[in-house]
Amino acid sequence: MEKGDRVAIFGQEGMIVSAITRRLKEDGFHNVILKTPANSDLTDQADVFNFFAAEKPDYVLFTSVRMGGIMANQAYPADFMYQNLQAQTGVIHAAWQAGVKKLLYLGSSCIYPRESPQPMKEAYLLSGRMEPTSEPYALAKLAGIKMCQSYRLQYGVNFITAIPSDLYGPEDDFDTETGHVLPALLSKMHQAKESRSREVVVWGSGAPRREFLYVDDLADACIVLMNNYHQSPPLNIGFGDDVSIRELAQFIREVVGFEGEIIFDRTRPDGAPRKYLDATAIRSLGWQPKTSLHAGLRLTYEWYLQHRAPPGAEAVSSKAKVLDSRPA
């Protein structure tokens, strides 16, 4: 990519879109265009086609237009499937019609089989059943990867795909009901600390293991892929280590300074037992994550303290008192 190229980023406003935008601007790109649900209806194909005709982007990066943790996936499965399918279908097709030079589509580690061997290699896709709690979203993301591969096969376009591990960082969704486990638990711990609560309840047993990647490291990976990868198979983007949800809760308690007890509600779903990616392929391109989990947690908490809603303004549901943080 050249500094003067027009780069369009599609996806849910917030953490991922902001990190990629920030990284591009740091590199000197000055024609970055954001298309999010906040400024357009990405499920409206006519609007998407008109955007490509008017803006003529050279490069496209597509993330997700709707995402969340277990509770959100269970509450809005139709929305998660429809909005992502509809948006990505329009964007991928319009990108082909407009003749963009390259498109990067980001999937999700939840597309791997629930009982996949660990670490999960790209070859393990479609080798078993998905985790039921995230299946609608996962199917939509898997369809996006297959659509990019199909357009490559039929039309010869340079559409590539990648599968990041669980992401976190500034501008994440810190809502205790809709957010993924890390930001939701960080927010819950902070609220408990401020209210001097004696305990925080976490969904599940605490045994599932997750691999967490700081969002700025993902942004670096996206630049590496856009500049150096031109093949059909998706590439994993993983940190290279994982922790149990129980360990994560302890780390967050240390960062936040919460002194109460952590209670694990085993009546709530755990999600997939483990999600740990084999990122050998992308590392061979020269990418390496820079931010440790402990450092990333501190950076994320610092951002949260600076940007959270004022006391009394946060719309925290009463359900959050018992239906707290849960694995993705």
C-alpha cells in the first residue's frame, strides 16, 4: 500500500476499527475512510454499492458489524447472523465490482470446532461442530472467509482472510452484559471496588482457556498482511500463550485493586473449553506481538479510567449483579 492510497475500513465502531485507523495514520496514510453502523447502514447493499462508486477505495479492511460475549450471542443470534452476513456480502461483492486492489477480511477464533486440537491450525477449520453458544456468529464469519476464497477462485481478486484470537484494549465494549469476558470483567471488578462489594460473580467454572491479543498488535498484523500476504488460506493471528478464565480474573483483580472474592457460577455456560491459535504462518512473515497480557491489561484499565461514564451515568442492568462476566 502507498501513503496516498484510499483505504476503507468497515466494521463496528470502537476498538478494532480505531486501532487499525490509528496504525494507518501513524504510517502516514491520510485517505482513511470509516464505514461503521454509526454513520451508515452496512446491511443496505444499495448504500454500500453507492459508497464504492463514490469513494473508489483502493484497499478494504472488513472486521465485524456486530459482536459480543456469550450473553449477547444468546440474546441476539439472529441479529449477529443477519447483520454480519448482510454487511459482508455487500462489501465483498461491491469490492470486486469496484476493482479494489486488495481486501482483508477478519474472521474470529470461534469459527474453529469446539473440540478442536490445540493449538488450532488453519487446517482444522470445518473439521467438527462449532461451539453452540456462538454458532450463528461463527457461521457468519466462516461464510465471509469462504466468500473471499470463492471470489479469489472465480475472479482472481486479491482478497485475503485472517483469524484473530480474543481481542482487548482501548475502546472495547466494557458493558457487563454485552462485552467479552475480559472487558466485562474489568468493568465489573472496577464497579465492585467502587461500591466496596465483597464479591464478583463470573460465569462458568473458570476452567476454559483463552488466548488474548492486544488490539494494537492486531493492527500491526493487519498492515503486515496487507503488504506481504497474497494467498487464499486464512492466517491465524495469535499471541502465542493462553490463560484460564480463573487466571484472567486474578490478573484483572490485581490490576484493578479489587480486594473481594471471585465466585464462579457453574450453572452458567463455559463456552468452548479452549481457544489457542497456531500463529506460525503469520510469524514467518515477520509479525510478532509486542504487548504482554499484564501490560495490555494495565493499558486497557488506564483507558477505561479516563473514558468511562461519570459515576451514576452508567446504565448497568440489575442483572449484572448475578450475570457477570463470561467467556467468549
